[in-house]
Amino acid sequence: MSRIVVDPVTRIEGHLRIEAEVAGGRVRDAWSSSTMFRGVELILKGRDPRDAWVFTQRICGVCTTVHAIASIRAVENAIGAKPPPNARLLRNLIIASQLVQDHVVHFYHLHALDWVDAVSALSADPGETAALAQSISQWPKSSKTYFAGVQKRLLGLVERGQLGHLSNAYWGHAAYKLPAPANLLAVAHYLEALEWQREFIKMHAVLGGKNPHLQSFLVGGMATPVDPDEQAAINLGSIARLKSLIAEAREFVAQVYIPDLLAIAGFYKDWAGHGAGVGNYMVYGEYSEGDSDDAPRFLPSGVIRNRAFTEVEDLDPGLITESVTHSWYDYDAGNGADLHPFDGQTQPNYTGPEPPYDYLDTDAKYSWLKSPRYGGEPMEVGPLARMLVAYGRGHEGVRDAVGMVLSKLGVGPGALFSTLGRVAARGIETLLVVEHMQTWLDQLAENMKTGELRIHDNAKWDPSTWPADCQGFGLHEAPRGALGHWVRIKDGAIANYQCIVPSTWNAGPRDASGKRGPYEAALLDTPVIDGEQPVEILRTVHSFDPCMACGVHVLDASGRRLADVRAV
């Protein structure tokens, strides 16, 4: 049995290490370790809760708005603030545009190269690529001339030695199955997606002033004015601009992303049998369709156990805990304790080896991520969890889209519980959300038409109106999954703050009972053709879309070197 180390896992945000034991060409055991320390929770103590969202938004430069909205919701929940309807709609549009852009970027720029051999594209016949493209969609750029131009552009990069990250990959690996014309198609759309996402995310500039790290959030609502008669506000011109961006995004997702996903997945149907993971799924729910606390959400909340996606339980946030048995933290109650986030602690204590080192002591503490659990069980979170829960809840759009994808791939529902299932679920969700964004924009325009221009609830802005001691939580379905912020406020200041992010749920280490986290469980039985080039491990890990920067942050006041990082 050999031990494979992938460190760092690249094409993610942050620093992730995977160690795997491989025997007989299969992964027999695996360990997920985040090698950066989280410090933002400590930075927030003693600060004004109304400022927390500004700090937490800096947890990550990729996820950006997600921590802002979770933080705002946590403080609002604690002090009893109620945002007006326009604030809800503006937030829905902001976080939906974040999700759509994030999913497209993940598919093309973070995950596609696990399946696409970019070098093979150089040997493709552009005419065959055009024929393939025209057979799967009506995208207007799908001509022989266009693909020949992309191929020439790629060849120029090769000849000038300017391939960048494309120059350091497992090209020619036996696990790649796409024919050359399909590889050229994927490379062309890889480049197109770079241009598209840059334009689409201008929605954040319109709604929030900038991207990343929008400036328009406020506890109690939004700071973005809504007024059809004001130039420096969301007016009719802004609505028209947003409508155009949404329409362009809908076309790109429907005509490029989804056809590419189905075309590529068709060559990798065997991956419907790999990467199943823990089989438990949790969703907080997102996109409120009304202003009452019990208003339905476009994507419903719920919990699924043992892959029984027709039996969805109601979510109980009180069942969420974190343990640190295998994490570089200490709890006052003992490191075997399970703490609810309201009682959570962030007390770092690194006991791992001094770098450089060959392997971690995985029988002891081996990660800066904690181990979140729901009712004592590990939970997978993310697009697959959201689509499974929505399917189980009877969401008509999800059921139709899932049925369409499974039918086109010629696989059964069991294929969803896999690496391939995560890839497909992300595409399905993107299509559903981008199609629904116009509904929220229309509602915002209708409010402006009727004179409903409120964007903020001022009743709870003054700390003198708050309880002397209160607590609250903010739940959000970020692109990568269930994100929660928990805050305790005492005498107008933050007394304690805890975040449990999607990649903590998915990438966390074993708990006190030895139960693996979702990454670790999903890697079991993964085929590995070449231990020196473990692209198969990357396929499953990348299917979760890791974001270690959200889970932990680097901090070492003494300047000690924590790790050596190389690009792979």
C-alpha cells in the first residue's frame, strides 16, 4: 500500500492537502487537511456588530458577498431588524448573480481541466469541432473559422511558452477520454467564459458599487437607493441594464455551459459510480419569495439521510455542532466535546509537524478545519444537496431539469450520488437560478412603479434599542453550500462570533467517533491509474469546489514559515 500526497491542491481558493492510501489501483483511505489558520472570528470580538459584515466579507476574495449576507442576517436575527421588500429583492439579485458566475467559473476554470486535455486540442480538426458544437447547441460562434482561430491562439501560446497554468498539468494522462474535437470545443469555451463572467458580474457594480467586496449592505436593509427619478440610484436605466445582463447570462448558460456539461459528462459516465461520499445532505434554503419569516424559499431547506432523497427532514439549526478531536484547536470543555456555534471557541493550538514534512500524523490532529456535524452525523452541503432536497420537496423546476439531464446522459437517479452527480447538479442549479433572476428584477421594477422605494429599516439601527444581551444566526446557501454565522452581542458589542462554512462541512477531518468528512468519504475506492499523477483524486475533490480561505486563514505573528507552496 502506497501513500499519495497532493499538496497543495490547486485550482481552488486557499491551501488544501490530501493524503490517500492506495492499494490495487484504488484509494483505500483518505485524509483532508486545510493548512491555513482561521483568525477572523477572533478579530471580530469587541467590535460593533453593524460592522461585522465588512470584516467577514474579507474572509474570501472569491466567495466575497456570501459572508456579508450571512453576517448581516445573523445580526438582524439577534437584534430583531426586518429588512423591507426592496432589500430582500436586491439581496436575492446580488447573491444569485454571485452563484451563477461562481458556478460557471468553477466548471470551466477550476474543474474542466480534470476532464479536458488542453494539449490534445492542438491536434483537433476545427471542422469536426464545429460539427460537434452545432450538434449540441445553437450558439452562434460555432463555426470552423472560429475554432481554427482558437486553435491558432492556443498554438501561439505554446510556441511563446506562455501557457501559464496550462503548462503544468497531467496532459496525455490515460484517464482523459475526450476526443480532440471535444477538447478544442472545451478550450474555446474556457476562453469565452473568461470574457463572459467579467461582463456578467458587472451586476455587482450596479447593485453594490464594486466587485469583489460590495459596499451596499447594511444591517436592516441595503444602502443602494431605489428611485426611478434619481440618477444616482437604481432607476429604469439600471433595470434595463440588469435585464440585459441576465438575458445574456441565461443564453450563455443554456447554449454553452449546459451543452458542454452534457457533452463532456457523456464520455465519463463511469464517474457516476465514484465519489458518493457520506450520503447525508443538508440545506439551509435560499432566496426568500416573501417578507415574512415563514415565507417560502425558491430553494427549500431540509436534511436527507442515507441518500433517501424522497424523505426530506425539516432542518433544525439547534442540532449543529463542531468538534476539534482532529483539528488544531482546543476547547475549554475538552477536545472531545461537541459545541454548538453559539458556544463555539476558536482557540488555535498547532501540534502538527514542522515543515517540511512527508506525512501528517492522521491519528492525531491534522487540520485547521473543525468537524461540523448535524445530529452527530457528517453532512455534504452544496449544489448536489440543494438539488436533492428541492427534488425531494417536489420543486417542479428541479424535477424537470434533473429528469432532462439524467435522460440525456442515459443514467438513473443513483448517478446523482457521485462525482458526476455534483457536476451535473451545479449546472442544473445555475440554469434554474439564472432563469428565475428576471422574476426578482420584475418585482423590483414593479415596486418602483407603485412608489415602494424603501430599502432600510431604521427602527433597529440605534444600539440603544437592542437587548443588552442577545444572540442570532444567519444562514445562507453560498455557491459551495450551507454557510452559517453565529453572533453573541453584549452591551452593543460582539462577545463571540463563529462561522461554519461550506468547505468546513465538506473538507473537515474525522470526528471523535472516527467518522470521515465528505471529502474523505468521497475519495474511498477512487481509481488511481498513476500515483505520480493522481488526476482522479482531483476530480472528486474539485467536484465539491473547495474554498479553504473561507474555512481558515494564515496568521503567524512570529513570521514562522508554515508551508512551501508550488504550482501544479
